[in-house]
Amino acid sequence: MTTLALGGTLAFYMGIENLPRICEKISKQSNLAELPVAIIEWGTLGCQKVLIGTIATIESELAKTTVANPAMIIVGNVVQEREATSWFEQMPLFGKRYLLANENGFTFDQLCEYTELGAHVYALPANDARFDDITTRALSEQQWDGVILHNRTSTLTFQGELDRLGINETFHIFQNDPTHVILEG
């Protein structure tokens, strides 16, 4: 723990369940109780959430949220640099959540067009029953900013997929033809 007191950093991958033990161990040195802590859920994805606290407060702060693994826990003074380097949260689509629909599927590069701008995306696997449970949960249990239809995928095709899955939700639909990433104000 001397390294932390001298400005070092600790990083814990998938450590939410061990946060009480981590805090207990570090706080045995009373001078470390105010050490900054960041918990980063879904880091560098459009659904990223960041929780900031200290060794003394982070457990109670976490209890007030839904932040969970997958997450990184960063302990040390480096956390104070966060405001100056919060580049990902400044991306034009950060915090936006889009369903992408394409009758022909998507390439990795097509998905990256959105995620590189900060969006969280779910590519609808059209007419593929292997993904029905996951797709039904993704569409029913999460909030989406809209559906982006690619390659002349029609609203009727998308509605047919919703009907097939038994989903009765309303979505804002964008037609993306010719293909380009949609930026909203």
C-alpha cells in the first residue's frame, strides 16, 4: 500500500464483488481513506458509466446505482485526471443507443462506424431464431434511441421481425440509405 500513498495506481478487472475487501484492505492505512476511486462500467462503449468516489465512500456510492460488472476499478490519484481526459464521453454519439437492422447482416466495420463515435449498438439478427431470446430481451428490457435500417431494409421487414418475436414496442426509425452514420443534434 506504500505505492498507493506515493501516487501509484491499482486496477481491478471485474472487481465489483470484491469491492468491500479491496476497500477494507486499503483503508487499513488511515491515510489512504480519501484516495480517489473510479469504477468504469462497460468502458469505451456507448453504454459506459463512470462512478467516482474515495476508498471511504465508493461502496455507499455504488449502492445507489445499477453499476455492475463488466467494470474496471481504478484506485489512485490518477482518477483525478479523469475530467481532463474524458475523451470518450465527448464523442458525438456517446450515450446514444441504436438498434441496427439489415436483412443481409452487418460487417464488423459497419458496426465500428457507430461504436467509434460512442454509440451503443445492437445489430438485429434478422430471421435467425438462434438469437430470439437475446433479441427479445434487448428490445424489451432496454431503452433505445432509435432503429437504423440499412440497405433498403424496410419498416415492414422490421415490424415483421417484431411481430414474429411478439414484441409490442414503439421505436423511432431512421432509414440509412445510402449508408452513412446518422448524427443528430
